Amino acid sequence: GFTFFYLSDPQAQRASHYETYSEVIGTARELYPDGKFVVSCGDQVDLGTNFKYWNYFLNSTDAFMDLPFMPTTGNHEKKGAVLTENFELPNVPEQDEDSGVYYSYDYNGVHFTVLNTNDIVDDKLSDTQLEWLKNDIKSSNAKWKIVVLHKALYSNGSHYDDDDVVGMRS
């Protein structure tokens, strides 16, 4: 067993907004000091191509900067290869990164598959990503498999009936 931190949508437009985010992470670290890494399911910043926002995000999160950070592409990072430019990601297959990135990794007997929910064709994951997903899951012998994505397929939030969410869910 192990503990990891799972978070989403810290996006902000001001450095002061990230101070609150950093406080939340700091509290989580106090409560669970053995946490091994952070899984972020997207929207690290409000606009992925804005260097200033990345600067705010990366400079305000001292509470977890000593932990590996495993990001997911959110809809606010869908322009260009901002995740692979800002983070060293493992097992990134060759892909068109114009809308983000998908990849996978293993930790302590758990396989994590990170999807790019911006890579949508006809309201579903692109055929390329879907085929990669199937092969990625089938090729893992891990006892536990976790799929991480930005857009929640099952939620009572405001996007539960968006066409792309309905399409991915089916």
C-alpha cells in the first residue's frame, strides 16, 4: 500500500490564488506525510500557453515540490505541448501533442493510465488514443489499474451531459 495525492483544477490567474492552493497541499502533506507523489487531473493553470501562470503555479507550491508531480492535460492546457515542455513525463507514446498528451506509468504494483480528454473526434476519444488505451491496459500485469482523465465521465457536475462526456462515457 501507499498514499498519493489526487487533485484537480488548481487553475488561477493570480499568484495570490495559488497561495490558497498551496495551503491545501500543505494541509494534505501534514495529514498524510507519507504521500509518495501527486496526480493532478488537469487545469494546472488557467491558460496553458501563459508563462506567467506557470510561473505562479510552480513557484507557489513549495508544499509538494519535493514530490513527483504527474499532470493530466486539462481543457486549459489544450494548446500545444505544454505538459511535455514543463514536466518530464514517462512512457509518452508518439502522438500529436497539439491538444495535450497521454501517457502511462507504474508505481508499486499500480498502473496509471493518463488520458487526454481534449483529443476528441466525433465526441469520443480519438481512434489513436483509444487503441493506445486498450493496448496500454492489456499490456500491464499490475494488480491495480487507475485511469486518470480531466473530464469526469460520471459526475453530477455541470458538464455531465456535454456531448464529448456522453460520447466518452459510451
